[in-house]
Amino acid sequence: MTAPSDRPADFDTYWNAVQAELAKLPVNAELTHLPLQSNQHATVYAARFTGIGPYRLFAWFSVPVGEGPFATVYQLPNYGSVVHVPAYEVRQRYVVLALRHRGQRLSDQPYAAAYPGLLTDGIEDPAGYIYRGIVADCLRGMDFLLSRPEVDAQRIALAGNDLALITAALRPQASALHCAPGLLYNASALAPRTSAYPLEELNDYTRTYPVQTAQMARTLSYFNPLHFANRVRSDTLLVTGSAQDFFSPAILEPLAAGLGGPVTRYESAHSSYRDGVQQAEWLSTHFGYSTPILPAQWQV
Amino acid sequence: MPRPNPATYGTSVTKPADFDDFWANVEAQAARMPLNATLTPVPMRSTPAVEVFEVHYDSLDGVRIAGWYCLPRQRRQPLPAIVVYPGYISEPTLPKNLAAQGYAAFGAAPRGKLRSNGQFNPGYPGLLIHNILDSNTYGYRGFYVDAWRVIDFLSEQPEVNVNRIGVTGGSQGGALTLLAAAMRPQIAAAAAAAPYLAGMMDAAQLTHTTPYAEIVEYLRLYPEREPQVRETLAYFDCINFAGRIRCPIIVNIGLQDDVCPPETGYAVFEAIGSRDKKLYAYDGYGHDANAYAHGAVIDAFFREHLQNA
């Protein structure tokens, strides 16, 4: 299920233009202390900064108590309107940024995303597709982090779905990437094989606007992680499903094989506990800690 | 140090003396308000096999609530029905897959969820501690009513067999499953996963993970308010509703759940009044409560109680 031929001829031009547009806008970060979420281990802020549009974005920004700079985890947003405050245990050790991209709650003025609906918003045109701005938001989060004195710029890990991988490709300062693809990877080719949302949104779209199917596929080709993979240089852990799952190791192997840096393949245990421990241990090892900090329920 | 056995932890939850009166009063207020339900076809989300409607109905305090309603196009009437309740941060389910299996399927969106947040929007985080010092205005008061009024909506639909309505969901959806089963005795079967909003004050002692972290954080800033918080939450704790449940019910929990600690899952299961109840406690699983494999158990449970009964 690879789609190597769908890489647009102007792929690099498209993304260079996005980055140039972003570079013209100052980050203009503003931090507001949040006493409710802060504790003896970490201080939490509401971070606001500017993405393309211009558009004002929200993120949770947590800094461990103590002397930095600190190893940093940048949590890229999943598909849904809410992004949680970073976990208590992660905040104890790392600077953590958890972005809410445009359309998600607290980044939803003036644009509030619909679920379902976000994935096909503006999909007729690569220049107007909502994910053009969303990817730029993710890059802007990295720009924010790189501007912060609390952040050890040599030790930044990205964690998330396809957006994390794209960010790693376009912001090579990240030293590690923990990625569980499942949104934009070969999306137009894979969607007809499922009825599960969010990919079902693409099926809803083509059923409603069949004449736009080719245009939808063209737009999505600019966002296919496969076309970003060789630009990723960071130490990567790629999470797949099991052999019988939709995002099986076989389906994702072209992506794994295309990554430009060292890659570890991890097959999900379908357990938030076991997968969570695995992620914590992997990050901990990458950053040189002997043990991860885990919730009490995960300690054996 | 090894963790104590979560099955024997118990609970500190106590039932207010006026618990039944409190909810009878809320129900009486809600009953004075007709549903005024509307169904709007959504052709874009419909398929050759399933019709999708966006539903709106009125609920407590005049708040207009949304939901997704899916019907199989080929249907033998009346249909069994399943309500899917959403988790704390998850988006309301659009349950086309259940409609394709022959159910009238409803994806609930209580107040504060997208499309139901025009009049009430405490945000996430925020809902769990919204007006937490006052049981009469606590955020979950209306939210609970929104959830069980879905059953009232389904009971008005001519295509639904009112004797074969099932409810299900995980986490907050698991809590709403228990609550609906407690407050709407016509429910025929319930499947709750990793139930939240049960043993809430205990959970705040056992975990730092969201959403219970909201209580932990609130009490760290305002420790003197702990008695009032405990008093309010007692009116809303699933453990205090569970004795009313009489329908067949299954509950699955994960023994390494850091979000809704298994101690609270055991406690609420113990309180369930049904004779026909079964707990699936999965070792090696967290807040997912082994959903990956347990989905087949739920499917078979609903087939038995809603389709083959």
C-alpha cells in the first residue's frame, strides 16, 4: 500500500513557501502562570504564540522545578478537540509542550474545528487545506521551544501521530521521535478500506463529492508522511498495530524503511499500560536516565 | 512495596440522606421540560446502508443538546437500540457501525461537548470541578440529565423497541452507562468499561492522572474546601446510583488503570444491584481495560440481550 508516485512535483516548493510564510511572523510568545496545574514538581503555563494566518495558538507549557535547561518532550496533538494537560509524571522530569492546534479548544477563535469535518476542511485545494495551517502550527510550537531558555535544544523529543513525524522532518532540531501514524499516511489509498473515523471522513467526502476524489488525493499527497520520511534524522520509534490491524507492520513498513535516521519498530500491545511504559522507558533511555517516572498503577 | 489488592480497597463514599430526594427533584424539574426533539438528516455522513441524523433535544435548565442518531436503511421494525456515551475528552461517537449491525444507534453529546456547548462550556480541564462547591449547580448535574434523556428520546421513536435498549461506553462513557441504567429502568442491558465518576474522592487519593487530577489540583489550592467537595460529589458518585441498576450488566476494568483506578471499579461493581452482573478485570491493561479484545464480549452480550432475547 505504498504511494511513492503520488509525491507532488512541487512538494518541496509547497513546504518551503509554508515555512517562509511562518518565518515572517514573530512567535510573540506570552506565558500565563497557572497555579491550579502547577505543583511542587513543575510550573505550568498557558502559552500563547502566533502561527500563520496570523492565528493565535494555545499550548500547555510545563517546566520542572529546579535548574535547567531540561530535556524536553513536545507532545503533538491527536485528532480531537481536547488536548490534556501533560501527565503529572512526565512533567516532573521534562519540559513539556502540549499544543492545541488551530481549531482545537482554546485555539478555537476564530476557527472552531468540527469532528467529524476537520480532516476534509478545504481539502479541494492544497493551498487552502486546513492541515497546511495545522502543520505550520506544529512547527511554530517547535520555534517556541527553541526560543526558551528552560529547553535543552540538544535534547528535544517529539511524540504523537503523523504530525509529529512531519514536524521532525521540517524541524530537524528534534533528537528523538516517538510516532504512531494513523491519520495522513497514504490516507486517500487506505480510507476506502475502513469505515472508522477519522478516515471515514474521506469516504464521506468522496461519496458526497465524487468528482473531487482526484483533487482530494492530490491535496493529501502533500501531507503524506511517506514523503517526509527521508528528511527525518532523529532517533525514531515507530508504533504499529498488530498484523491483523489496519495500521499493521506491513502497511507501515514503507514508512519505517523510508526514515532517514535510526528506527525502532514497536508493535502495540493494545494496552495503554504496556504501551505507556514502553514509551516512558524509550524516552528515558534516549535522554540517558536509568529509569522512567511512572504512575503508581504502572509500577511493578 | 507491592500495591494492596485493589479488589479489597473498598470506598469512602457515603450516601447523603437526601440523595433520592435530590435526584427526584432534579427529575421533576427535567420532566416539566418536553424534549422538543428534532431530527435533521445528514446526507454527507450517511451511507448506502446507514442513515445518519443530527438530533437536538431540550434538557435541564433549557440547554439544547445534540446527538448523532444512526439507523439501518433496511430495517425490521421495531429495532433494538444502543446508546454510546462519550469519554471525558473524546468526541461523541458517530455509531454507523452499530447501525450497520441492525441497531438504532445513538452517539450522545451531553452539554459541553462540541455541538452541545453553546450555552454551557466549562472546558477541558474544567468540567469535573465546575461549581464543585454546590450540588445544585455542579456541572455534572445537567450533564447527567442530558445523558439519560437520550433514553427518553429513543422511547419516543416509533422505530425503536423500547424493551430492547442497551447502553455502553468507556471511562466517562462507562459512568454514564451506569447512571442511565440506574435512572431509566427500561434499559435492557448495559456494558460499562473502566467507569469514571465512581469513588471520586478515593480516586483523587490514588492517582494524579487527568481528569481526577482536577480534584487533586483544586484541593491543593483550597484544602479547606475538602468537606464541601466531598459533600457535593457524594450526590454524583456512581457508587450511590449503582444499587438502582437491575438490568443485565457487564463491566470491564484494567488492573493497571492509572486514570480510573481499579479500586474504584471494584467498588462500583460491588454496589451494582443487578443479579445478572459480571466483572472482567484484566491484568496487564490500563485505562483501555482491554478494549481491543473485550469489544467482542460486548458485541456478544448485546446480541444475547437485545437481538436474541
